[in-house]
Amino acid sequence: MSTLAITGGRVVDPANGLDGPADVFIADGRIVAVGPAPPDGFRPEQTLDASGRVVAPGLVDLAARLREPGQEHKATIASECAAAAAGGITTLCMPPDTHPVVDTAAVVELIHQRAEAAGAARVVTLGALTVGLEGTQLAEMAELKRAGCVGVSNALRPVHDTLVLRRALEYAASHDLTVFVHPEDPHLAQEGCVHEGVVATRLGLPGIPASAETVAVAQILMLLEQVPARVHFCRLSAARSVNLLARAQYDGMPVTADVAAHQLHLTEMDIGFFDNNCHLRPPLRTRRDLEGLRAGLVRGTVTAICSDHQPHDSDAKLAPFCETEPGISALETLLPLALRLTGGDEPLDLAAVIARLTCEPARVLGLAAGTLSPGAAADVCIFDPHAHWTVEPDRLVSRGRNTPFTGWELEGQVTHTLVGGRVVFQREDPP
Amino acid sequence: MSARDIQLDDQGRLRHFLTIEGLSREILTEILDYAENFTTVGHQPVKKVPLLRGRTIINLFFEVSTRTRTTFELAAKRLSADVLNINISASSTAKGESLLDMLRNLEAMHCDMFVVRHASPGAAHFIARHVAPHVSVINGGDGSHAHPTQAMLDMFTIRRHKGDFTRLSVAIVGDIMHSRVARSQIHALNILGVPDVRVVGPETLIPVEAPQLGVHVYHDLAEGLDGVDVVIMLRLQRERMSRALLPSEHEYFQCYGLTPEKLARARPDAIVMHPGPINRGVEMDSAVADGPQSVILEQVTNGIAVRMAIMAMTLGRAGGEA
């Protein structure tokens, strides 16, 4: 029996309402106890000194593209699981838009095998809602669920036909699968690549209006009045969407939502004169939208913060703005960007932010992760909440160096990450 | 760090010419004043000055253009530079050579300046960020973003007719949404102190946040032209009939086509401009295009002098250090 004690840290475990000094005791990859003293008969073979640090459950990330299978020139499951570990993330959820698409059990099994071989993080995947994500024929959702998919989604691809959308929601509900929806009306979004606002007006870039999102959210909410499905809205970007969702939740609809960490810190203004690293989907919107998203997070309308990690090879960003591929490499900035929402006059405290990175996203996925409860897998993130570091793309573990946060000084740095009680990441130069 | 500075060198002089936005009134005025010196070059028997002798300028056109490319070519030749025209159809870049590879190859031929036209907004900024430090980039039009040399030749033409910018009313009519010319003109007019800049068109062709650019929006042509000193008509691209932006050319002309009757709402001495080429009978009646208030051909002539000034200023910094 291998045993480990993490001592002297501030344990923040929102699922159990814990926030204070305590030790964490681990045996055979599981949490045994959290408290001031070891349980009777517990002898730690190893001790990890966490004084001055926060000991939290490993982060659960609702959206990370690992680029494998299909785009290994950008990144691999192994490379990005290592990056996740460096970011304190122990469970990653992949959208199904790999090549090939996750619409057969074989692809799910391949992903699980590669992730297990990498070993640095747990990888779960969403299955396709429609075959090939083409929006016409339902995917074999029951089969995908048996293979281990934790939900279904059409990722960024639209389902043009409203009837197909309705049937897909109904069918997913019959198999007790949550449908993960990226709300974007394809007609209103057209070939847009930035928010339809001041920056689009100035730079002559084709815009995606906020209504592309709100119309799609409203469409799903209206369908849900008839269809008893469970829907999770992915990557909200518009304040008005949060309002629509709050009303639906008030009416008792089973809908949840997440937001990408960068949407809580950047606006369209950060595009400046065509900064390709700010080319995102959904696009960065206005200050008012940013504040609306933050308010939604505080009120609990939006329950999870995710990375929306999209690593790219350098060529993918070396072109005029609209011709570049959208997305940022975000695993390693997820935690510190979320921590920026605490302190000072911010309405969220540390435990509330940790909840939105751990037990809340785990709940969306229906996983027992994101907690330090006795018996749970010992997935732990230990970080120094006061360590300052400057984002330098070349020092990221991820193969994707595409970040708009270059030069930002962030506070909060992961020092150790444990998956199943095993140290999968340890910072070489703890600050 | 600030991308705003990319077109200026560390002494605040023009290094690239990518957009009017962010430039000072002093620089714009300097360009206009400098261009005055070149207006007579075309009238001399020897139509050349030796300012850029030995320099190599590449016109890199990813979009078809006759007028702009020709005036850039003439401007460069009248400055005694060597000029190479490269027309790249969209298909040849699609064959796999990236824009950056192509630039590296051209740079290896030791050129001093790229004049770039490209269909994608921001293309000129992208190229300017990646060229060797001694190479200057001039934006000859990038998608719907900017066409700063066109805007400067328009300012030059306005100044020659109207003198003081700070008393003028200027109306820009047509497809503002997709117009790089309009965006550059709006910046230039605001920077030069024009107190009343108007844009006129249907809501489908006006960008959502147009007032933030410093313009007043009008949907009615007669109202928008009331008492203005300068009328700038924009070209209407045929493809605007798709995408439900407009019902028909016929209806567009009825509402926004410039006829002598509608022009009568402007001041009697108002001038009429158009960046060319004109769709006669769509945005403008021939009676106006060829009428006494039209300065459209003068714009073309002025384009050479203004482009000479901009090329000489960007390449001629401090006697042209490498």
C-alpha cells in the first residue's frame, strides 16, 4: 500500500465546503482523509510539504482540443496532457471534432488508449451528435455512451435543420446524455471572424453579431419547452445569452453553461490592429458582454470556467487575420486567469472560483471528479497563489504557442499535480 | 508593444503606409504639401525626378486592379525607381505557397518596397510585421479595411478646391460597409478637422458602429446632401445584390443614385468625387459624372503626385539609410 501525506497547505475543497489549513492523506491512489491529523494507523511513506500553497482538487476542464487523432502536426494527446498537468488540470473533456470525428466507438477507444499511455491526465470525450458532425443523420449515441462518451455535441458545426436538432435532443435524452451546444446561428454568423461592433467597423472585418448567439440560445430554449432534454451551452460570449439562460433556469429548465477563461479578461478591443492571437470563436465581444459573463458566473447562471484550449502550429496563425485559424493555447493560463476573478473588490472568493474549475464542471459531465472527498481518486492540484509569472509562449509546455496573453503578469502558479495519487507534474523551479 | 506605432519609425517618421488611423494631422499635411511639389513633374518633357534612383519597388497585387496599379507604377517610375509588377491570382496562393514564403523569396531579390493589394483585411499589416527591417510596405487596399493612398489623393483634391478643411461638410454615399476607401476617407477627414462628415446609404450597407468612426448617418440621399461642399460617391459592387443587402440596382439608383436634381441639394459650388471605376446609371448619372462639378479625372491625375510623395517619404527617411 503506497501512502502519501500532503501537509501544511490551505485545503480548498468546495464540494465539501472546506477552506482552511489541513493535511490530505492518500493511499493507493485515493483520498483517505482530509484533516489536522492522519487517521488511525496511517503511516505516510512520502510527505509533500505544501506550506504556503493551496491544495485543491485537480481541475476539470470542459473543453480542450488535443488535436489527436488527425492534427498531430499541431499537438498530440501526450503533449497536451503534459500541458494540462502543468496547468493543474487532471480531467480534460475533448469535443468530438477530431479527424476522424468521434462518431464511432473505435475512435473513443483510440483516444482512451492514447490518454492512458500518456498518463498525465484523465481524458474524457464527447461523442458526435450527428454522423460526421454533418447535421443530418443521428450518430449512434447509445454506442458512443457505452464506449465511454460523457455527452454528445455537434461541436462548432451547425445543425441547420431544426427538425434534426429536435430529434437529436430527444434521442440524446432517451439515453440520458447531456447535449453540449455551441450556440451560433450559421446564417447570422456567415463568414464573420470578429464581433460585429466597433472593431469590425474600424478594421473592415466581417462581423458575427451577438444575435448569432442569442438566436441560437433562444431556439434551443424554445425546443426544450417541448423536449425533455438536458442541454449544456458551451462558451457563452454575449451578456444577453446569460440573461436568456437565467430566465430559463428560473423556469426550471435543465440547462447549464460555461465560459472560456479568456472571455472574462479580453474584449474586441484587444484585437488592436489585427492581433491574430485574438482571433477566437466565439469572438471576443464588448466590455458589457465581459461584465455580463462575469455577473453570470457570480450568480451561478454560468457554473463552469473552461480553457477552450486550441493549440495551433505557428503557420496556422501566420496569415492575414480572417485567414488564420481561431483559438488559443490555454491550458496553462486557465487557473491564473480564473484566480484574477478573486481578491480586491471582486465578488468571488477563492473557494467559489475553485468550485467553478472543479466540482461544477465535473457535475456538468456527470463525473465524480473535482473533489477531495474520502474515497475519491486522488487528483490534486497544488498551487502557490501568490507566485507571479510572466506568460512567455516559448516556455509553455503545450505545443501550441498561440496565446494572446504574452507578457501578462499572472498570479498563481501550479507547483504539483497528482493524478490518482501519482505526481504527474512538479515544477522544477518552485518560486 | 503598441501595434499603433508599426507604420512609424522611432523618430515618428513614416516607415510604412498602412492605414490613416492613428496618424497625426501634421503627417497628413506634410504628405499633402510634399505632393504639391510633384504635380508639375507630369507636365515636363522629362517626367522624372531622381529621388528613388537605384531603389526597387514591387507592386504585389493579389487582387485585380488597373487604375491603382498603374498610378503606383507611374509614380515609382517618375521617382526613377525600378518597378516590378507581380499579379497573383488567388488560385496560385492556394497551390500551397504561403504568403510568407512568397515574401521571403521576393525579399531575397533585395527590394526596398512592397505595394500590396490583397482581399483580406489586415494583409498589409501582416506583411509589414514580417518583412525585413529595411523594407517599406504601402497598403494599396486590403479587403474592406483601408486604402490610405486613395484617401490621401482625395484629401489632396478636396484641399485644392476647398482650401480649409475645418469649414467643410462632406458626404460619402453608398456601400460604406464594404468600402476600404470610405474607412480611410473617414479617418483622414476627421484627422484633418472636417467638422461634418456624413455617410449616406441603406442600413444594410452602413457598419453597425459607424457613428463611433466620427460620422453622421443618413438613410435619405437628399437629406444627406443638404448643404454639403463635397460629395463622394462609392462604387457599388455587383455582388451586393446577393446576401440580401439590396433588392436591385434599379432600386439602388432610385434611392441613392446621384442625379443633377439630387445634387442640387448640395452647395452650388460642391464638387463630386468617385474613386472609380464608375457604374454609370447605378451610383451616378452620366450627366453628373461628366458634369461641371465632377473632379473625378482630376483625382486620377492627383493620385500620381500623392503616391510619389508617400513613396518618397517612406523610402527617403534621412537620406535613405538601409
